[in-house]
Amino acid sequence: MPAPGPKNLITDVAGLRVGQVEDHALRSGVTVVLCDEPAVAGFEVMGGAPGTRETDLLHPHNMVETVNAIVLSGGSAYGLDAASGTQAWLREQGIGLSVRGHIVPIVPAAILFDLVNGGDKDWGRYPPYREMGYEAASRAGLDFALGTAGAGTGALSAGLKGGLGSASLRLASGITIGALAAVNPAGSVTVGQTRHFLAAPFEIGDEFGGLGLPLPFPPDAATPRWKWQDPASAGANTTIAIIATDAKLTKPEAKRLAIAAHDGFARAIWPAHSPVDGDLVFALATGTSGITPDHSAAMDIYAHAAATMARAIARGVYEARAVEGDLLPAWGERG
Amino acid sequence: MPAPGPKNLITDVAGLRVGQVEDHALRSGVTVVLCDEPAVAGFEVMGGAPGTRETDLLHPHNMVETVNAIVLSGGSAYGLDAASGTQAWLREQGIGLSVRGHIVPIVPAAILFDLVNGGDKDWGRYPPYREMGYEAASRAGLDFALGTAGAGTGALSAGLKGGLGSASLRLASGITIGALAAVNPAGSVTVGQTRHFLAAPFEIGDEFGGLGLPLPFPPDAATPRWKWQDPASAGANTTIAIIATDAKLTKPEAKRLAIAAHDGFARAIWPAHSPVDGDLVFALATGTSGITPDHSAAMDIYAHAAATMARAIARGVYEARAVEGDLLPAWGERG
């Protein structure tokens, strides 16, 4: 059976580092994934309310094949400024696409909505995300906090605090898969009214509590549970995520990796992919394993990517911790 | 709790009829959904190997808003001819888009691969799907067979025969949702090596056997199971489906309905949406309920659409019956 990498984090994929910043007064934050070398990238949006930057270049038919970093941020559309800060930091290191002697760091970004926590007050003219994006990049390393951290700081799900999650998996082939998710969905990550995670069939060990599926299985498991009483108008949502591998993939394969990882959303969140979620997955292939998968091996990567994403989502909620003034309870303090 | 409509079929959505043809020597067939009045339509492809006709016009930004029928067929790319037959039948009835006095029936179509059963032999120059598409349209009514029928006749899944499934759901609002699926995935519809359907949390009554989830939940539930030993090269696959509602939806909303229904694939098939599946959902909104959902009501339609699709997929495999020469056992004869 495949097992997690040593950290059970996306940084088990060699060539990636993660940096984060939180502002607990703002109840928001930024998570940056830095690529030591440019990584082949793709993306797929399945939510109806995305907030993004530099995604068009990721289409398989467009020219740029690799990126230098990916930024996930709170702050709704204001949080897209975080990519500017990461871009500035990369430029200072001399990292980026070289275009006629000029360095242009390629930094796709996506945001989630957490303004309802109070994140849109006392800014002055400009929001603080640009500086947070710089700071997060400068802190990047192999270890980082889960739960109420980075882009997951202000995240909420139906009935429970959301958070930042990550997980990894090492396949028998030697290929490693890693997932990172800022979990802020309109739907629920647990089965019905229980504390049991929907993603339980994919859990390895007790990485998100080890409760398994509920017994008996509740009859209301199929009933949609929404974060807000009036789900469409009272606030916004979004799960934004990164799926990464050290396999050598083409740009179209990175797109398929992103599509496949969305099935991890469907297996970890109910309902997922709604019109008021901006659900998005970025895919990164660092190639650091040196392994070019054949078609069958690629199919197994995609399937395990969905499972790893489901685990990362559950871990994000599982690791959230209570902070004074929370709108919703953290998983650890409930039930 | 919402309950199925009187037939638990897609034809519980008023304004739709279904006709089917099977050729048991060919081990293939055609399923046609006819719209009594032109229905607003959309689609979403998530598999890597689709086979389609008349999908480009379904994009929300393109002109034609409604369709007259949708065709699902076996026969791989040859099966796209089935739409020609349905088109011919509609033209004879005077049904279609009127363009400067000419009748042009709009008939999107998708196919699945079932040639491995023997479906590509003894045709002569042209395959038989065009005539099957005509015949299926001429037989359309409110009742139709599930399992080894229509486009599901030659369908296979990992370890079990596939088939044609359908299900419906009536919401408290009075809106009805219906799903139809020809289930031929590379992955499995049951949990691990068990006979328990992945879609069990959504089952209503014992519509697909009433086994619930397996106890204990098997540790290999996350292990990908593929139909073919060499999953990428030894054959092809695809689940093609239609999600329908009698709500009044816009064309962009029909697109979201199709996207949402793909989560039903993710909840009923593991792995789903692979590079060798042409997984596709068409969405139809007949508007016959007269109800225009607000945003919150639309979100509930989308969520229940995913659940209804998961049920239709499980029912397709559950209803499959054994036929001499089968490559895989039918669910009912296994275990």
C-alpha cells in the first residue's frame, strides 16, 4: 500500500517549498508554494465564483510551460495582490522567466473569500496582501503549519472552521504526490451532522482523527448542508488547492492532473463545486524524480492525486484551532 | 426527505421521452432522449477521451439555446451516426430549429467504446448506428429498460458488466430532477473488491440492492481498480450521461448543472474522469415545472443532481443482466 512521504506535506515533493503569513487581527493570510526550478503547471476551475491571476497562460495551448511559484490567498479579489509581493521577492532573487534579458517571475494565484471575518477593515488605500505575499515567499521552507494558518486562516466550511491542509503519498514507482488546500467551501467536509470526515475512505493512519465513516451511516448524508442560511447571497466561499508531483509531466498532463484532483473535492466536500465556490486546482510537476510515467502510470498518478487531495482537505479542517471571536467551532472543540 | 418520481427514471421530468435499441449480436445499442419542446441544454466533458457531436453549439456563449434530442450510443466513434438517424426521424415529424424555412433538428450526441465485445464486425461499408438511431427515436416513450439495454448494452466497468441506469428525484419545491447514464468506466462502481456500491450514501430504498456501505470498510477502498490489466492501452471506456430538470434554467445554468452532475461520477465510480474515459454529462432543462429557481434553489438543484447521477450510475450496473459470452459477470450473478 502507498504511504505518505516523511512529512505528509506537499513539500515531500522534492523541489517545492512553502511559506506562509497570517494576520490574526485581519483573520486572513497567504500561502506561497515556491518551485526551486520552474515547474510544469496546469489548472482547472470547477467552481462558479473563481478569483484568479495568471491562469490563462496555463492553458495547454499557450506558450509558457512552467511557473516559479503559486500563491493562495485570503482576502477575496484583494488577495490577488499577494502574487505581486511574491513576484517582487522572486525578482530580487533573480528568479523568473528570462525575456530578452528581463526577469519575469510567473506566479499564478487564486483567492478565497474570508472578508466576513473582518478582513476588509482598516486598510487605508491598499490592502495588505502584497506585503504578506512578499513575506510569505521570504519564509518558504520544507515545514509549515496546517489548520488556522496561511491562506486557511479565515476559512470556514458548513458548520466548522475551515483551514489549510496538506498531505502526500509515495507510490511504489518512487513517484511522490503532494496536495495543499485552503478549505473554505460552501458545503460540509463531514458526513451529515456527524464529525466523521467524508474523506475517511482515503485516510492513512489517523491523519485526520481516525474516526472512519459513521456507524450507522446517517440517512441525511445526501442532504446538502451549506455554510450560510441563504447559501447564495449571504457570503462567499471557495476551496483553492495545489496538486503536485515529482514525476515528469507535459503541460497537457498537468491539466489532467488538475482535473483529476477535483474528484478529491467531490470525495471530501458535500456539496462541492457549487456556483458560489470558486473551486480551483493548480497542478505542478517538478520532474525531480526523473521518472516519465507511461500512460498507465499516469492514470495511477491521477487517481492517487484525487485521494491525496481528499486527505489534504480533511486535514485542513481537522487541524483548525479555535481563536477568540470565531464564527464557527473548530473540529477539535466540537462534539 | 426528497423522494424519487413515480418511475424513478429520467422521464419523470415532464417533457422527456426515451427510446432505445439493442443489437445483442453486435452487443451494442443506442439510447435517445427526445424533448417534446426544445429544451435548454449544456454539457461538460471531464474525461480525457470523449467522442461527441454538436457539443460546440452548447457552450453558453454560442447562439443555439435549445436542443430537440440527445443521443447516447455505443460503437465508439462509429456510433456518432446514431444522431443522423434521430435527426432524420425528427425531420420527418417536422421537429427542429427553423432556419429560413428549413427544419434543422439539433441533436447533440456522445458515444462510448464497446467494440471489444465484437461490435465492429460484419458491417459492410457503413456501421448500423444510423438506422439504430432512427429506430430508437421512433420508439420513444415514458418507460424504458435499464441495465443491458440501449447505449449500455455493451458497457463494462472494472470487474463487472456496465449498463444503462436512470433515477429521478422530486424536490420539496416541486422541481423534478432526472438522470440517465450509460456506465462504461475504466474504474469500479463498487467499494474495493466488494459488491457494495460506492454510491450507497445516496441510495433511496433498495433501488440498487440496498446493501449500504461495506462493514468493515475495506482498507483497499482507495486502491485504483481498472477494467483492463493495462488500463491505458488495452481498451477504452467512458461514462456518458444526461442530467435533466423541469426547472426553467438559462443556458449558463444548464452548464453548471452538467458540471455539478460530474460530482455524481466522482461519488459513484473510483477512479473516475481518467484520461481513457470520455466522461461527459449533457444537461437538459425542460422548464415544464414553470419554476424559475433563485440562486439558492439552483444550488440545491445542482447538489441533488450530483446525488441523482450517482444513483443512476449504480442502477445501471445493478440492473445489468448476464448474456452468453459476456467478458465480465453481471452484478446480480456475482458474489
